Amino acid sequence: MRMSIIAVIASVCAASLAAPAWEGPKPAPLTSVSTVDLKRYTGRWYEIARYPNRFQRECASDTTAEYELKPNGKVGVVNTCRKSDGATKKASGTAKVVDPSNARLKVTFFWPFYGDYWIIGLDPEYRWAVVGEPGRKYLWILSRMPHMLEADYQQAVEQARAAGYDPHRLVRTPQSVSLK
């Protein structure tokens, strides 16, 4: 009896080691929007929600991104947030366009390291945007206003879901700026 239990346990262990882990269906390759007018895209954006990530772990609220088109065709980037102690955290970087649509950029805050910045959803009036990257590790929902209409937010979330992102991972970003 004891040997048969050991044999069953050994068989289960061997089978679990041999079988590949089920990861679920792989999403289709990420696509970006068809075109972005960088002049319209520049300016201030308020972060409405994001996937948690290591480089924003100190950001508690009031997260913004400011984009400026440079004469050399690159985009200046300044990300700002408020930490839980009330102090402001700021990071400055540069983005370069890597696709004729202007929807795919590479951004660096610490040269020579670049990360993908793909605009995967964009309101026709440039009121909100959904930004991600091909590995689907990072996701941001941005708005021109500090607060987004719930219907617009749900539309942005649906675009993220359609692109293969899990909307349950999104964390809303508190914005203390009021619309008075």
C-alpha cells in the first residue's frame, strides 16, 4: 500500500513537471491607433488610471504627463506626481517616434534605456487616450481633464480590454484638481 501511494505521488509529480503550464490563450499582437497628430497630442494629460508599476510606486495622486514637440522632431516628456507625504516627484525624458503613424514611440528617462509607448486608443477629439506597450505589462488611461466622464472612462477601458489588457488590474489615480 505504501509503495502504491509513493508511485501515485511520483506519477503526479512527473506528469506535472512534463506538462507545460497553461497560460491561457495568447492575445493577438498589439496594434496602435492608425494615426496621431503630435501637435494635437502635445500638452498636459492627467493620469486617470494605470496598471501598478515599479517606477510609479511612490505616486499617490495628481499624476500628469506633459508632452512638448521639439524642433528635432522628438517629444519632451515631463511626468509629475504627488507622493503620499505631499512632496512632488518629477521625471523628465524624451520620446522619439518609431512609426509613420506617430502612434508608436520609444521613451527614455534614463539613456540608453528606452521603453515602448504605444497609443492604442484615442478619442477623436483628443480628450482621452489609452497608452500601452506590446508586452501588455504597462497600461495608462489619460485625459485632458483631471476627471473623466464615466462613459468616456468605460469606453477607454473597453478599448484596453479589446487590445488584450485585463481591466481589473487598473488602479484609479486620485486627482485633487477640481473642475470649479
